[in-house]
Amino acid sequence: MNSKFKIQNSKLNVGVTLVELVVIIGILVILALISAPVFRFFQKESDLNNNTEEIINTLRFAQNRTLASEGASQYGVYFDNTTSPHQYTLFKGTDFASRDSSSDEIHKLAKAVEFYEINLNGGNELVFDRVTGKTSQPGNVSLRLKVDLTKTKTIYIESSGQVGLTIPSVPTDGQVEDSRHVHSDLGWSIQNSTALKFSFPDIPQVETIDMADYFNTGKTEFDWEGTFSVGGIDQIFRVHTHALDAFNTLLCIHRNRNDGKNNQEVIIYIVDGGIDKDIAHYLADAVDTVEKGFYVNTMERQ
């Protein structure tokens, strides 16, 4: 009798253990399904960081090869945002067009990463000078995640040849740097906005730009650049989006006082729903003050 009871009890314990095992496996499967998207996102963010570091290393390698006069030549890097995925090329020569293409070293970005801004003295390439390692094509190259446009990295290249992630505080070519390049989170979408307006109160003078022609087809990007003559001096601006959807806008405004330009006070508006929404106010002072407009959530100087 006791022997029979023990056998039955043993069978019952085995049954409970199997049920518990199934429950545990089920929980683990659910946790795996939940965590998989998070893991993929962090993998993509890792791709952004890795690509940024690889580009910095490639730029420094091009500079070192130039300083070493390897092959009695100069070396540079060309950034291409027309390929899929975007890519960059370490090349041998004084410029990309006349390079020795047999020496090209092509590097592709991860599929989740793209170039969203390339500002290298008006072009997509830079070449380092022999002996000094300097470049006449300073600027910045910015990358971002395609799935989250707020995840960005910007690489700065100074005319001295210095490369890094730190914003240059003082230009190396002796020019007066206007550091009033600002990024703004508007908190509203400009997809239905109609005009950019620049008001120069000291003249006074107002310039209005129709925005329609500067949106891409899907209205997911806006990019305008132009020059106004105000008081006989050129006032040069670029206004473009870093991210744009039906609910919000991440906007960037570039302004530079090199060569004595952009010396006027100006208030910048976006005309939206018939309202002149002020987004930035640049003062004509010695410390290059820029104030956040009323219709902007947050603003950061770059």
C-alpha cells in the first residue's frame, strides 16, 4: 500500500514539474519577443557610433598618409549620399575628380545609418595638404539613424586638419566665427507652412521666401539657402530640417559672419496658418547673441 502511494505521488510531482517548465519556457519566449526590437534598436545605435568612429579614423589616416608623402601624393576623403547605402571613399590625389581610382578605398555605411548633412566648404570632399596636414575644405559631416532622426552624430574638420566630435570654438584660419548655427525643436510641424520671413528692423527691410519649392516630394525635408543685400552687406542664411513629420519639426539655421557678412539684427519667422511665428532673433552685438523665438520649444547653439 505504501509502495503504491509513493509511485503515484512520484508521478504527480513529475507532472507539476513539466507544467512549470512549460510556463517558464513560455515566459522566456515572451520576454525574447519583447526585447528583440529593443536589441535591434541598440544594435542600430551601435552602428551609428561605429560608423562615426570609422570615418574619424579614415580622415586621420588620409591626413597621416599625406604627411608621410606616401606615393608622393595627397590624400582625401569623398562622402557620397547618392548611393544605397551611403558611402565614403579614401582617395589618392589633389581632388576626387582627378584621383587615381585604382587606389580607392570604399567604405559603406550600415544600412540603418545615413549622411544627412555634408558641409565641407561647399562640397562633398576634403583633401589634406602636404607638409602641414591642413585642409582648405573644413566643415562638418553629420550622420543619423534612419529609424530615429533625432539620433545623430556630427564630425568636425578644422582648417588646421584637426578632426573630432567637438565643435570648434575658435576658427584656425583667423576669421571671426559666428557660432550662431542653431538647432531648434519647434514642437509643431512646418509641412503646411507657406513662407519664411526675415525682418531686419534697423534698416528696416523685410524679405519673404515662398517655402513650397523647398520641400521634397513627401514633405519630409525642407532646405532653403539664400543671400539678401541689407544695407549694402550680404546677409547669408540656410534654413533646413533635420527631421520633419506631421507633428513636429527639428529645424537648423546656419549663419556665419566670416568676411564681415551677416552683421545685421534679424528676426526670422515662419508663416503658418496665416500667423507670423517667430523662431529666432539674432542681435547685432559683439557676443553674437541669438534668442529663441516664442514659437520654439527648445533651441541649442551648435
